[in-house]
Amino acid sequence: MTTTTTGTETTATRTPAAPGQPEAVRLEGVGKTFGSGSDAVTALQNVDLAVAPGEFVCLLGASGCGKSTLLNLVAGLDEPTAGTLTRPAGSPSFMFQEAALLPWLTAGRNVELPLQLSGLSRSARRARAAELLTLVRLDGLADKRPHELSGGMRQRVSLARALAAATGPDGTGGGVLLMDEPFAALDAITRDALQGELLRVWRATGTTIVFVTHDVREAVRLAQRVVLLSSRPGTVVGEWAVGDDRDRLHDEITGRLRQVIASHAA
């Protein structure tokens, strides 16, 4: 990844994917408008973004800037009204603010679900689910139902299930994990712990992650690259490679975000 400094803003340009290795996600001039005529609302406009396989990218912006809309487009839950969007083969895996576990299934069976849908045998999916629960430090809790787990534990189960879908039965699928403010509803201590767990899991699996947040500190802690969207209609107005001086970068991005919000309010 290379970095170009313009004024006070450091704009990161992602290092191109290796020859023969396609990018995991690419958006070129992507726009999304809801409705038509006088009722039309443009959520995204002229978005250019590429994510390399195995990269961890945070999408940052104020509420209502189109971050979640962009994730929905990448996930295939909606289609752009302009531009070109290249998605990974197969469906990306999604993790939301709420754990969204099936309450009548145990933790293990919740993790097994995407593996069952892919046709994996019962014994193989149980073994894979156990591996993933161990990866998120919930080994021994496969038989617990969601109501028996804390909020943080439920999000770990949700993460394990998302990884089952993203990495496939043997853990080598190299899929894409989309995360829409997954820790926003948690208390500060639990959120801090799960951010650390997510980084550990990402390093262990090499999964491509696109993570939406409005929290600059969370973005700088987690990402290899932070992408800032303007207020509606959302478009990319800044990118930063995350290096060692995270405090300076936090202040820099916070200042740029304030500029974006102020210009929208003016």
C-alpha cells in the first residue's frame, strides 16, 4: 500500500492485487437512488472503491451517509442504479449490530447452519462448527442456546457463523465478510474485547473484511485502510493507510470528518 500526502490529509492508494489475483470487491462509479421523480433520494453517488483479497477496510462516515447501503450492494441484497460493481464468487457473509441468532438452535447449530445449506455432512459441519467456536473462544459452549449467553458471547457466535459462510467447510474459502457496526450495541469493555478478538480471528483466517462504523477510534484500531464517505449522497472523500502513529491518524481523520459534516450542514 502506498501513501500520498496532500495538505493535512494522507490519502492511501491500495497496492494492486497480485497478477492473476482478482480484487475481492470493486466498485466503479457506483450510485444508488431510491424512488423516482420528486421523491427520489440519492444515497450513493460515483463511489470508486477496490478491496484486495484478505484486506481489512473500514468504511467511516456520519449517520445516513450510505455506509449500510453500500454494504447491501456488495452483499447483493440490492442493486446499484449506476456504475459497475464486481462482487466475489458466491455470496458474501454478513454480520449485523444484532447477533440475529435463531433462538431455538444451540450455538453450535447456529454456526452449522450455513455449512448445512452448503451440503456438508452432519459430522463434518459439527467438526467445523466446533473449530470456529474455539477460534472465537467459545469452546465448550456449543450446546448453549442464545438466551443462555451474554451479549458479547452471542456476537462471537454470530462471528463464528459468518466465518463459516465466508471461509467455507475447510476454512480456505477466502470469502468476504461484511460487518455493519457489529459492536455498536455492546458496552465499552465488551466492545474493546471483541475488537481485539476480531483482529486475532482476521489474522488467523485471512478473510477479506469490509467493516462499517461511525467511530473513528474503532476504524483506526481495526483497519488496514480507512475510507471516509461524505454525507448524503455518499461518495469517497478520503482514504488513509493505517500505520504505527494511530493517535495522529485518529486526530487527522476526526478533523476531516468534522469538515465533511460541517459542509453538509452549511
